[in-house]
Amino acid sequence: MNIYYFANQIYQLSYAWPLYNRIGGSFLVRKYKTLLKFKRYLRGSIVSGDAAFLGTPRVIKRDLKDISDLRGIILSQSNSRIHNDPVKSRSIFIGHGTGDKKYGGKANTLDTYQYLFVSGPKHMEKLKDAGLDIPEKSLVKVGNLRFDEYLNGTNDRNALMEKMGIPRKNRTRKTVLYAPTWKWGNGTIKKYAKLFIKEITREHNLIIRPHHFDAHRLPRLKLWAAVNGIKNVYFSNPNRITTNDTIQDFLISDILISDTSSILYEYLVTGKPIVVANTDFSNLHSMPDEMNVMTVADFFDGSKSILDVVNRNLREGTNNSKYTEMLHNCFYFNDGKSVQRAVGFVNELSREFQ
């Protein structure tokens, strides 16, 4: 069985990683730059016989306008047109998050896929609000593939804190995860990162996880913190999908601060408090209240101390029923078996090519 995964950016491949770990396959990229990033950030991640040069999964540079020769299953994490031959292959859209921001590029590109993996009712509402009318037979309800790792408890929190570099003596502190989006969405990293570093680290650990397109800011933020003698701040690079995975950051943290990133909805799986850093970005999907995290999260607009906002939410965060209800309103199943469902569907499709 030939399985291919495509993404425009390395961080998007994390949405295919749970599937790859079960059924293997090859990764497709369009640019040599992305291929080099792939080799850099996934180096040594594969130790089996499937390992390619530098111990990475197999990766192939291809022009998506001419992949009619590929036979098998092609899964895409990017909203890009896949010019495959529907007789030789089947295309499946996975995407890379189900937040309130609208699809990049043209939403109707999704009409060109033969199947869409659907994470939940919110995903369906997003398709509807985008004006898409995908045939029912093309919609495959699998749930959120990334949730399984969290729900099944496959990671040890203390080991992840060790890997993050959090000293044992500081592991009794609460840990705040700050994960803003980038400029498309009016990301807040330029506005708030240094303020949060100065204030939050006085009492808590702080993990800063920028969007992929802001990852270049990490070295400067690290240097600024070091020059100012600030400790208890840690940095998570979204490109390092095997060592700095989002779900691992979820497990370490006790509370999330974000803005318009889809991570606001993914964090619901933890049942932990969420704080939204306000932006004036309005190019968002219209969502009913029961699928709008803004109706249950707290807010920060800079007028109050972020430390006070965090501490209040940590105190009140023991009652997570509102987050749990929102989770089930937005995502299907949440039973730790989403990857199993996706694997079952891919295996069934693959029989057409045997």
C-alpha cells in the first residue's frame, strides 16, 4: 500500500504524524527549502528499516500539478490543489486545525478532494460557513487525530518536563503555555511576549510556543530573557514536531493563553483554563455560541495584570465542565480511537489498489 502525506510547511505535518506512526508512508513537499527543513527537524526520528537518509521518513519533492503517476492514498494537511489521477489514487484532506480563522487560499479547493477527514461538528460548521457543499459520502467522521495521544495517556508528564529543561525544583510551579498565532490572525507575540515573560515567570513556569511563521523570533526572545536575567521561561519550536509537539506542551501546562489560533479549540481536550489575548482581527468564521470558545474562555486586553488573570483562572479552573461541554460540541468521539478510525478507512480504500 502506497501512502503519501503532503504539507506546505513542516509544522503542518504534525497533523499526519499519528497516522504515519501507524501505517508509514512517504512525505511529499513542493520545495527544496521544505525538504531541507524536513531533514533538519526530523533527523533521527526513524530508527526502523523505513528510515531514509539522516534517519528521517522518506520524503519526495514533487510538483503537485503533476502527480498523476502516484498510485495509492494521498493525504493533505494543506489547502492546496492535488492534481492526482482519481483512477490510480484517492485524495484525502486532513488540514491543520479547526479554528475560527478562514481557510487560507481558496476554500473551494476542498471540493477537489475525494474525501475529507472531519474532526467534529465545528469542522462541519466551518465548511458550511465557507459556502462549501461537500457530498455526504465524501465526509469521513474520524474525530481529532491528535487527541488520542493525550486521551490515552501515552506520555509521562515528568519526562516531558525533563526534556523541556524544567528543573525538578520548579516542577511544583504551575506552567503557563502561551501559543499565539502569526500576523494572519493578528497574532500577539510581538505585543505581549516580553510582558508575559517578565510578569508570569515571577510565580510560574512559562512556555512560549509561537506559530511556525514566528519561530524565527525564538532566538531573540531567548537572548532577551538571558540578558535580563529572567528564568523559568522555556521555548517550544513548532517545527520540531517530534520533540516539541503541541500535545506534549498541553500535558506539561496548566493553563493556555492564545489569541485567534486554532489551538484554543484543541486545548479543550485538557479541560484546563483558557485565556484569550484580545485582538481586533475580524476575518473569522461565524459560529454558534455552543461552538465558540470565546463564550467560555477568559480574556486579557492589557488593562489588567496578566499574572492576576492567570492566577484567577488557575484558582477557578477546577470546575472544567464548561470546557468539557465545549469539547464535545466541537469534536466527535473524544475516545482515544480517532487514529484507529482513520487507519481503518485508509486500509479499506487501499484495497482498491491491491
